[in-house]
Amino acid sequence: MSAASGRLALLLSGRGSNLGAFLRAQAAGELQGSVEVVISNRPEAAGLKIAQDAGIATAVVDHTQYETREAFDEVLAQKIDGFKPDVVVLAGFMRILTATFVDRFRGQLINIHPSLLPKYRGLNTHQRALDAGEREGGATVHFVTADLDEGPGILQTPVPIVPGDTAASLASRVLPFEHKLYPHAANLLLTGQVSLKAQGAVWGDEILPPGGRLWRPNSC
Ligand code: GAR
């Protein structure tokens, strides 16, 4: 796969292992674009250091400095716009975004969620999957819409649950799958193969199911 010139802005709140996966894909020529900026709502987010070490521009929009969600989102949106991204990647960005923000980046804004959506939206996904006796967990990349974790799915990958799994062990087994899934899903937008239409996420002539298309990496 040859590198293309799409521009990505990546938003995070913490560790940044998915950012690391994008940077590895980019270095390997497997990302159809480049990460232009990493923005965090938390000044102490470890992901900022990963970006700085890779020579990528960083910015902090600290949500505690804003009185309203609207005010925070407006500054965040302006910051993003300054980098003119084609795709805005939420990678562990733990803030609920307003409808105004989401509409501004409609069709360009994607998120990764650690469950097989539409199951287990929200928090504590792995524990809830275990409590429900599920046989598999997984992760989903989806378009972001105004309703939390309800935007149309693009791609999802299942991960088997094994006897004795805890939320922590399942999370650590799902994570490497996230790292393969997310850059691959972003490529589908960067190359124009998948887009957001009124009917949902569309891949060629196919309207994708709510959780997106099932996908398994060759190796993990
Ligand atoms: C990832 O597991 C991601 O799926 C999850 O946060 C983690 C971020 O890890 N996102 C959500 O739960 C969003 N609702 P990272 O900072 O190491 O990429």
C-alpha cells in the first residue's frame, strides 16, 4: 500500500497506544495519510509525549478551563480546523462532544470503542460483556454522531473470551486488535471507500450494518 496525502488530527485523553499504532502504520507506509496534530483535553496525557517524541505538533485544550461544553468544543474545533484535517480520529478521547461539534466534522469524525457495537455502549464494556456471559468481546470503529457510541459502524473485530478472563485480561487482549483495526478503518475514509450518508455508513454500494463490516487482522 503506498502512502497517500490525507491529513489526520488525533484526539486523546490518556495513554495513547492507539496513537502509537497510527504512527507505526504511517512509518511502515501502511497509512494512507499522516498524523498532523495530536490534541488532548488533559495536559498530563501520556499520548502527548508519544507525539512530541515523534516530532508531531501537539496542542492541549484543557476542558477544566471552560465553563461550558459548548465553549470547550468551540475552541477545540478551531484548533482542529487550523490543521485542515481530512479525518479526525478520536483515540481514547474521553469527552462527550456537543451536537454542534459533531455536525461540524460530520463524516470526518471517527471513534474506536472497545466492544462489538451496538452492544455495550458507554463505559466498562469488557466487564459488562463478561457479566452477560458473552463468548466474544472486541472493538468497533464508527462514525461519531451526536448520540454516544451510536454512530454508524465502519469496521469491527471480534476477540474470543476465554475461561478465567477478567475485564483487565480481556482489555489487554483486545488492545492489539484495536491497533490493527483502527488505522485500517481510517484508510477506508482516507481513500474514499467508506463514507457517511443519510442511510448510514456506506461502502461502495453497500449500506453497512449498525456495527459495521466484520474484519479480522491477518496477524495480531
Ligand atoms: C482504547 O481501548 C479505546 O478503545 C478506548 O480507550 C482506550 C484508549 O487507549 N476508548 C473508549 O473507551 C471510548 N469510549 P489508548 O489511549 O492506549 O489508545
